Amino acid sequence: MAAALALAERGRGRTAPNPNVGCIIVNAGRIVGRGWTQPGGRPHAEAMALAAAGDAARGATCYVTLEPCAHASSRGPACADSLITAGIARLVAGLRDPDPRTDGLGAERLRGAGVEVAMGIAEAAARRSMAGFITRRTNGRPFVTLKLAQSLDGAVAMASGSSKWITGPEARAHAHLERARHEAILVGRGTWQADAPLLDVRLAGLGARSPRRILLSRSEGPDGWETVATPGDIAMLADTDHLLVEGGVQTAAAFLSADLVDRLLLYRAPILVGGGLTLPGIGLADLTAAHGRWRLHDSRMLGSDQLQVYERDDRQRDREPV
Amino acid sequence: MAAALALAERGRGRTAPNPNVGCIIVNAGRIVGRGWTQPGGRPHAEAMALAAAGDAARGATCYVTLEPCAHASSRGPACADSLITAGIARLVAGLRDPDPRTDGLGAERLRGAGVEVAMGIAEAAARRSMAGFITRRTNGRPFVTLKLAQSLDGAVAMASGSSKWITGPEARAHAHLERARHEAILVGRGTWQADAPLLDVRLAGLGARSPRRILLSRSEGPDGWETVATPGDIAMLADTDHLLVEGGVQTAAAFLSADLVDRLLLYRAPILVGGGLTLPGIGLADLTAAHGRWRLHDSRMLGSDQLQVYERDDRQRDREPV
């Protein structure tokens, strides 16, 4: 399942409105097929893996991060049917598909055809892998990642506005890789006016994966840019399940105030700036209200900078809504 | 030597103007004596370990974090002589004593008496262990640790001044343990007026280790407090090799501007405050000047908070003085 989850990452940010699924088919201990949801959402991961496996799929085990779909469409047959036809003997699936057209029906159909089915395997990892798809289904908006490149004292720029550079080349390369995992990037008008950022993916081989550019602005955007008037309007962005909010601090505060951030990507350089630009108010009543909202998910060094990834802590939210 | 270094920590913050040394005596694979510099600087670690070892010191190996002193004083004999008299066969020492009354003479005298001597063992660790003593000798002032308890966006308090609490109980307990490792703690007048802090060590069994309290102020301090008018005046604090600067951000900035901080103790809570109090200007000309000053030494979780310890990066300083 770890291999299927890794394959699923290949599609992240390119499969909306479909989920980015990963699939691997194993026969007698040998991998005979690999698949992941292709750009635009089709073919599905299972279809790609079955095509690679051919006759070797007969009697094989299929590992897939999401329950195979039970609904055929004009763009392809139901994956549950394709797996049965190919003679898959055993299915190991991550998340049950929340799409009401499947939602357990895929597994049911496979079981009915004599396939051994295990579902809910590595479910937490599968859920994280498809956070964009799930957030769209659950909250009707993209999964939002907020990126901040900071000094140890929280400055994203000097008071003069200069931010070249807080972080080093390794952290900046990683930030470009993150761009490639999002359908769209959003900045505020201040950042656009100051930097007129390209927001492209400047990594060898990934130039074609540059996401769409969104401006947070009540007036019309420049050529090649879409606009949203308020953070809440991101719900209307078509084919966008992953949105990266890149700057500046006013825009970050607007999204945080609206409680529209699911993940923090903090790149922290080992420097002190002092008197720099930091996050403005986010509507906090008191310090108690600040706690229990974020949970550390990942921490690593990138050169001399540290990357920390925090995720919205829904366990606390459920207990203590703010 | 690791055991001797651990023993040396017991004296940290209580031995000024003497170094906090650790010592262990091993005979035929058995530890026969342990010692560490006692409060006020005497007895020395070697004297304490030799007293414990008694006759078992004959033919034994002595591990000590600093070269044994070669100079007798009214407060005790030279440790080099005591080790020779006790019949130590082998000496393994960390740092060569920078005190001109010893500075290699201790090792020389031991070698002259037929003792096998290895010096410079775990020297970097020994140097860090005695950073207070070395900074006093080298720079004529205490080793300064700056403590900041921050949110992810660098706030040490809300805009209202409220800072109870940014960090959790584990981090606060650790901060109290750090207090016990310093001869003195300094705060600014603003922090004193707002909080009238006790600055004591609220940990079971360590109440007696509460450090002296220093106020950064041009006017007279309250009862039980010493004062320094400027950060540079810390050089005049008697019997203070380790100074902990605890707040607030104006005081932190004053010490950073004066380039008088050797170590950063950053306790970072998984919260965003927004618009809070952050570090004011520290006289930085541009971002380039901010880099190369700090090196991550330690990082650990304390409950849901993260402690990061940064040390002054002298390698960079030597190359590129700012």
C-alpha cells in the first residue's frame, strides 16, 4: 500500500475533480502493474495498472488507495467491473469512496464476484493522500496550504519589504516542488504589485506542471490570472482541489481569519531579522483560542533551513469549536 | 569522558569565577571516584573525585573535562600535584586550561611525574560545557543565553501584552531548569513593571538554585535586584559566567543589537497569534547580514511545543565579520 500511496502522489494537483489514486498489482510476489490517476482524472489508476498487467492480472492482488468505482461513465467503465473481468483474486483498498455513486458498492460488487476484499487499509495515509478530493467533497472548496518563509522571529521580510532571501536554495527548490503538487497558486494584490511573481515551477522537468495563477482582488486581474474577491470565493474555482496560498502576510491573515487554511508549510531560516514584516491580526480573542488548532505533521532540514508542516487539528476542533 | 561531562553539568551556573569541571576516576574498569566543581568554585572536581577514590586512585585513570590546575592557592593545593600524590597512572583531559597559571603546565607536571597524559579529548564538548568560563576569559563578560517563548509566527505575546500562555507546562518546566543553570537572570524594566517576575526556579528540589535577578535599567532597581544600565555593563556583574536574558522583546533586541547573545533558547508553540508582539529592530542593514550568525545545536519536542537551541556560529563570523 505504501507503493500505491507513492504512485498516488504523482497525480496530486493534476486530477481534479477526480481523486489522485495510486494502484499496484502483484502476482506471485512480482509487481505486474502500476497505475496512478492521469492528468484531468482519466484513465483511473486501476485502468492504467490493469493495462500494464495484461494477463498477469489473473489471480493477482490489487492494492489501491481508494475503493474502485462502481459507476461507469462516458469516459470509461467502472473499475470494479474491469478488475472482475481481469480476474483479480484479491483487493486491498485504502479509503472507502465517499462518492455516493460508489460508497461501498465497488467493494460489494467485487465481493459478489468472489474477490476477497480488505478495505480501510492505511486509511489515514490514504485520506491524507487524497485530502484535496475529500476537502472538496466535504467542505465544497479546495484543500488550502499556506506557505510562509520566515526568520526565527517570524519575519517574512524586512520592514523595507525585502525578502530576498530569507531561506536558502534547498528550501526554495522544495517550495517549487510543492507548487507542482497544486492545481493553483494564490497571492494577494500587494505581492503581485511588488513582485509580479511568475509562480511557475522552476525545476528541471517540471516546467509543464506550473499551476494556474489566482489573484485575491476585487478588481480584474492581469492577463493569465484568475481572480477571487474574497477567500471564501475559492469554492468557485473550477478544477481546483489543491490551492497554495503563497503571500503576502495580509493574504495569509485573510485566509486564517476565514478559517480556510488546512495545512501550514513553514520554511524557517536560522536568522533573526527584528522589526520585520510578520503575520498581522487573524481575529484571535485570546491565547486560549489559539491552542489546539495545529498539529505538527512533518519536520525536516532543507540545507540550513527547517521545514515544518502543520495540519489542521480536527480532533481538537471537534471538541472545542472556536 | 561523557560521564565526566555529565558531572560537569551539575555545577553549571554555580561555580563562577571557576569553571564547572567534571571528573571520574576509573580503576580496573570500576568507577572509584566522581567529582564536580562545588558551588563557589571549590573543592575542584579532581579533589572531590580523589577523596571518594581514596587508595583506589593508585594506578587508576582520571578522566577530567579540563586540564588539572598547576597553581596552588590558599583555598587548596594544585590538582596536578594531588593527582600525582594519589598515584594516578593515566590522565585523559578535555580542554587545555586557558588560565595562564596552568595553560599546559598541569599536563607537563603530570608527565614529568610519569603519568601518561592525553589532552584535547572530546574538546568541543568540553568547550561547550565550560562556555561560561571561556566566554568570561575570552570576552570579559558572561556567556549570554536569550530565551524566547514564541508562536509559529514569532509572537511572544498578543498585542495586548498577554502571554499566558504561549507554551505548555513541559516547556515552562524546561525553562525553569535552564534558570537553575545560570548564576543570574536579566529582564527589562517593561517586563518587570508588567509582571514583577519572581524569576525563581519552581521545580521540586531546585528552589535553592534560583539565580540572582538583574534589571536592565538606568535607574535604581527594587529590593533584591541588581541593575545594569546597558547590555555592555553585564561585564561588570561579579561571579556571573552564565546570564539568562528572559525578556521582553525590547531587552532581547538591545542584547542582539549589541551582539551580546551567544545562545538562543527558542520555545515554539504550535499556535498562530497574528499581530502579536515580535522582536523589534536589531540594527540589521540587509538580509545578507542576517545569515551565517546562528547554527542549530539542539531540537526537541517538549509536549506539543518545540525547543530549538541555536548557538553563535563563530565559523561564519570568522570568515565574514558583520
